[in-house]
Amino acid sequence: MKKVNFNGQPFHFIGIGGIGMSALAYILAKRNLPVSGSDLRPTHITQRLQGAGAQIFHRQEANNLALFHSPGPQNSSQTVPQVICSTAINDHNKEYQAARNLGYPIFHRSDVLAALIADYDSIAVAGTHGKTTTSSLIGYVLLEAGLDPTIIVGGEVDAWEGNARLGQGRFLVAEADESDGSLTKHAPKIGVITNIELDHPDHYHNLSEVIDTFHEFANQCQILVACLDCDTIAEHFRPTISYSLDPEKGADYTVSEIIYEQGMMKASVWEKGSYLGQMEVKIPGQHNISNALAVVAIGRYLGLEFAVIADAIATFAGAKRRFEHKGEANGITFIDDYAHHPSELLATLAAAKLKVEGKQYQRSIAIFQPHRYSRTTAFLEEFGSAFSSADVVVLTDIYSAGEVNINHVTGQQVAEQVRKHHKNAYYHPELSSLGQFLLEILQPGDLALFLGAGNLNQVIPEMLSVYCEQLAYQLSVISYQLSVISYQLSVIRCKF
């Protein structure tokens, strides 16, 4: 079996700008390995890769591989590129076809991640939900504790200005994805499982198949840290270290007295029955208390003082697209969140409801774009009841993510399911006119949450721009009125 080579052989990524691919490419480039790759358009992610030394092609063509193809003795195994693909790259991709025809070694991105995990004392975070937040928070705590970790996550974090960081310490923190079954390739020193649900019906037929994948991953971890609040984990797994928000579950780490105060979640933390202290979490929602508790368990296993862990957790601002504050205009706060599964929607909207109940906002407005036809079909009824915590729901049509709509499911069907449970639900399929529609229903004091894993969030800057233009116009009108008043006053003074 071919092995990934970190000894100077070049890497070429087809689709290098993807969130998972770009993190790996960045680490390899920072390790001074030759890295190139293609993507269809320039982004801030590809610009960051270029700054790290990667060569970027803004097209996916066979000619991209001509950089390496030079017949003769100089074309040794060390100059032949290792071509890296994700599950999104199929047999019809011309660049992929060229790599195959040239006989270049081809690896899935998970092969590169598995090889990096084997290179370090690694902590790999798996689970259906919460992977990005938990892995980012573990990386942040280790960074704040002076352990200088290498970090590879599925979201961008301001603390290391992206989705990856190369450290000089012995730890690597990585997000381990189960969506395509590649989770089974990873054998970390410490594995974390946050929860287990069926989220990718395009790959798995049922929950049993998902459990089998996580079992294989768990068996390859030296230490398994897992959450007993997930019934599937509690029934099918025996973690080395456990955590739970419920003291009755008998977990190694638990909490009591969870409160929402002054924009933060707070809880008392217990370790095997002994009180450790209070933990404050800036990112909202009880699910993030659970994610932070996993981080406490990891930190304590690594020998960190609880005060060091808690201080770091209290300053962590979260990853992008995880309840990310995008701006305010006309008294409306705009939030971008990646939630796309019914369970994630429930958790995110419950966090938003806390803010409304805390009088920070008057209403929570959920704007949701369903993601993938297969997921929408599998969870159609569950989506119907996922918005109970929102005051108003707006639904768009489905973001396909490249899938064929074999079941002919539509966003209209999702809206019909939601209306069975929610009296204030609207269906507006087109993104091109969604901003104008939202201008009509949003009010000052609203918390507007843009939810989904697709491209819905592109509406946010458009709306902020419109509100800014409106404000500028209103200010110009006021300025004109003041100038008229000033002139009238000057005329009156002249008369006297």
C-alpha cells in the first residue's frame, strides 16, 4: 500500500481551496514541502496558501500537472507529485484523469491527515456535531497553555488566522470527519467523540453503519473521551474518560448550576466528584458547555491546571460560521451559523432563545437554507419541528452541494413541514431576492440567524450594505434639513 511521503516529494491538491484540503496544504507548505493545487476561483483561503509558498492554479485542467511532467531520468520518484483529492473530486475531473494517466500516486485527503496524525501525539475530535468548535477550543487551550500545538480544523479561527496552524510542540489537534467513512483511517493517541447521529444519508444507509464507523475509530484510539449525554454513545461505547452535563450519568467530568448571565454561559465543573471551579463560555448554548467540558477532560488528562484551562476557555471567541457575529444595522444583529442538521438547528436556536429571554433582543429570526437533497429527504419531518425556539422562520430552496435530486424534494416541502409546527413560517426560494424580502420583515431589535452549510450567508453583506446606504441617505436628508434651518436662522438674525 502506498504511503504518504513527507520527505520532500511534492504535493498537488485538486480543489485546494476547500476547507479541509486547504488546512492540510497549509501545514505541508509551512513544513517547507513543495505544494501546489487548483481551485476554480481565488479566495482569501487560496491567497493565504500562496503566502505560505503554495502555487495556485485557478482552473482544473490537465495542464496543471505539466509542472511536474518532464520525461527523462530527472523525473525521479522525488519529483513525481503526490496528488491529493477529496470526495468531491470524481472520475470526470480532467486534472484527476491526467494524474491517473501519468501514473502519479493519488491519495484521499484523509490519507494525508492520517499520516500527520501518526506524526504527532495527536488529539482527533470526531462526532456528528460540535467537531469544529471542540477541536478549535482544544487547540486554543493548548496554545494559551504554551504547548505550541499544530492545529487542523474545519473552520477558520481568528486566533491563528485560518483553519490551520503549524506549531513546534508535540501535539496535533485535528477534526476527524465521518461523512465519507474515512474516519476509520485515523489512529490518534486521544480520540474524542462528541455525539453520534445519522447526518450523511448519501454515504450511510442507517445509524448502525455510522456506529460501526465510530467503533472502528474508537478501537484505534489509545484514549477515548466521549459524551454520555448521547444515548448512542452511552449504549454502544465504553470511553476511557467520559463527560456529561447530567450529574446523574456518573461521568468523570460533569457540571452543575448552568446559568446564562451577561452574555456568557457559566457552570460549576466537577472532576470525579471533586469540585474544580467555575467555567465561563463566551459562545452561547448549552451544547457549547458540553464541548468545553470535553476540553476540560482533555486538558486535565494532559496535566494542565483547571485555572489555566478555564482562563483560556473564557476568552475563546469561537470559529467562523459557528454563531458568528457578522454585523449590526438598523438595530438588527446578523449571525452566520453552519447548522444544517435538525439537532444542530435545535441547539443553535435554543441558544438564540436564551438571548431573547435575557432581553438582549426582541425576536429571533431563523433564515434557513436546507443542504443536500439526500439529507432533506431523510430528515424532512425532523426539520418541521426543529424551529420551535424561533419567533419567525424563513426558508429558501435546497442547496444541492452537487447532488442529483432523485427524490424530487423541494424547499417548499420543508416549509410545509415547518408550518405544521410554526405559525410564522415563510417560504422564499430565490436567494437573489431574499434580501429584499427580509428587509420587509426584519425589525429593530431582531436577532437574524442565517443557518445552513451552503451559500445563504452571501445575503448578509448585501443586506448590511443596503442598510448602510439607507442610513447614509437618512443622514444626508438630516444634514440638508439642518442646513435649511441654519439658513432660516441666519435670515432671522439679519432682520433683527
